[in-house]
Amino acid sequence: MKNFVRTVLGDIAPTEMGITDCHDHLIKNGGPEMHEHIDFLMLDVAAAKQELANFVAAGGKTMVVMDPPNVGRDVTRMLEIANAFKGKAHIIMSTGFHKAKFYDKYSSWLKTVAEEKIVPMMIAEIEEGMDQHSYNGPVVERVSNKAGIIKCGTSYGVIDPLEQKALRIAAETYHQTGVPILIHTQLGTMGWEVVNFLIELDVAPQKIILSHLNKNPDRYYYEKILQLGVFIAFDGPDRVKYFPDSVLAENIKWLCDQGYQKQLLLAMDAGRFYYQAAYSATRGYFSYGIAYLLTHFVPLLKQLGVNQAAIDDMLINNPQVALAFDLTKR
């Protein structure tokens, strides 16, 4: 069996991915994030298509949309977008979970259903097809399009018992399918800890991706994590409310200089309405959007001395390894 990456329109060879945004959002259809801020609601298919078109025009080819069931995933709208870009761009969709805050601690299905019953639900999304209702229940109606990555989340400074359960489910799903695992780390905390949790469950480090560590700009913490053999997806340039781009870029440069360029990925994680140019334009606003990753942040990396080989690794070569299924599990 040859290496493959699972897009919603079918499996492709990793070499077909091209420039890849390893963590982003185009549609979010509500869910618990909306209780944090209404700008998490993103339902405009036309705006989402334009945003993806902007990314493609800047040189992008593949986007990983990290909206799990019950937390923003909209299978129907995303498939409309994917089909509109057939032959132009690839979309990888996720199954799995988010941080514990987004689940009722007493009555959610993540709490009440046994792990051995949830694992087959995850496997079905990856090997049979996604539930078009995203397990909102009680009816499950599968499409033929499959998820290509499983997501979990951890909380700020802790790994909640519900999150530990989700991680065990993700690990078992990986063992039965080979699917890669991406972790939402809240404000960049618990990265080293969650990696060790998964490694103890025999998940191969090269199939683990950590997101949001840019919000915890500790380069020595990054190095400690990377020594475990995992990938870090540095997302969120154009977020001065956290840290300026220069902090993220300088940390990436330092990691490349330490020899870790083969374990770094890039993304925008533009998961709010006003983070995206096309959505903003519908309200008369201006913003840079997802293409900023390629039009502004990559030039900054070059300005700071990150060579083209390292940039190609982060955008093209490393995603081919991180997002491919583990064939030893199939």
C-alpha cells in the first residue's frame, strides 16, 4: 500500500498536497464556541469560497479544516466548497473532539458513552464516511466523504478527565486506522504533557501534531517538545493581540537553526469572522485573511534569514509526513 493523505474528495499521494495550511477554518456552524464570541459563527459559503480562492491565488494547495463534530463542523457546506475547488485545492476534514469546556460534564455523549463504543464512531467517520449531522443525534446519516485527521483538545494548564478520555479514544482510533492526531493546546500549555500521554498509549510521535504553541512563545519549551519527535503547527500570525509576528518568526528561525525544520508546520487558524478577508468584506471591513500566511508571514521568515529549503519543509515536505496515514496500522 502506498502512502496516502485522506481528503474529503478521496485519498491522494502526499506529494500532491503542495503548499499546505495545516490548521484552519472556512465554515463554523455554531456550537459551544459561539457562547465565547459570536464571531465564531461562519456560515457564508460564498465568502468561504473566496477565502480559499485567495489562498490558492497566493500559492496554496491544501487546507486542513479543524472543526470536529458538535464544535462547528458543517459537512454539507464544506463539501459544497470542496467540490467547487476540485482539481484546484484539497481539503482535509476532521473528526474527534475539542477541549472539555465545550462538553457538558454530566450529560454529553463524550461523558456518558463508553470509550469502546465511541471508538467505532470515530473509525466510521474515517473509513466509511462522515455523519452529515456531525453526531448531533439521534439520527446518523453518512456521506461517502471521509475525515482525514482526528482532533483532541486540552485545557489551560490541565488535561481534564474528559480530555483524557478523548485522547484515549483518539489513540485507539489511530491504532485501528493509522489516522494522524492533532491537538488543540489552550494558549500553548500542556503540549509536552499531552505528547507524553499519547506516546504512553503507543501513538507514533510523527503522527502527533500540536497547535497553538505560538501563544506560549517559549522556544526552549518548543525544543523540549520537539525532542520527542512530534510536529508543531505554528498557527496564528497576524495576531498582535497575542504576540507580534516577529516573535513567532524569530522563534521559528531559532528552531530551524537548532535543526528542527523537519518537524515544523505552518497555519493561520483563522477561526473567527474578522480573521478572514472575504468574510470581513461582507460587512465592509478590511482584513488580510488566510492568504496572509503566504503573502506576509513567509516573506518575514525570509527577511529574518530562514532559507527556502526550510520554508519548503514547513509548507510542503513536512505536511506530507505529518498528514499521511500510518501504514503500519493498516
